[in-house]
Amino acid sequence: MSIDDQEQARQAYQRALEAIHLLRSQAQDRVEAIQGYATRVHRARRLLEDLDRVEDYDRIADGLLAESAGGGQ
């Protein structure tokens, strides 16, 4: 193998290595985006659950207040 062949092989190897790094970086960016989306979905689900509990708590409070106003305690 001549020096020119070695240089071409080295350059080809370097290009392949750069392509691998680029693809790995892009894949990592996608993973982080998916994880961020999952976090936002989880947060939204918790907020919806909290809203459901607010209605329950309001009903309980209304019932207790009505009971105490009527002298039930």
C-alpha cells in the first residue's frame, strides 16, 4: 500500500467516524426529545388528575359546610 493509499484510507476512516458521531448525536437528540415529550404528557396527566380531585374535595367541603350549618355536628 502506497502513502497515497494510506492517506485515502485514513480520510475514509475519518469520514466514517465523523458520520458515526453525527448519527449518534442525532439519535441522542431524538431520545431527549422523546423523553421530554413523555415528561410533559406525565405532567399533563397529573394536572388532570388534580382537577378531578378538586371536584371531589369541593363536594366534600360543600357537604361538611352544609352539615355544620344545619347543626349536624
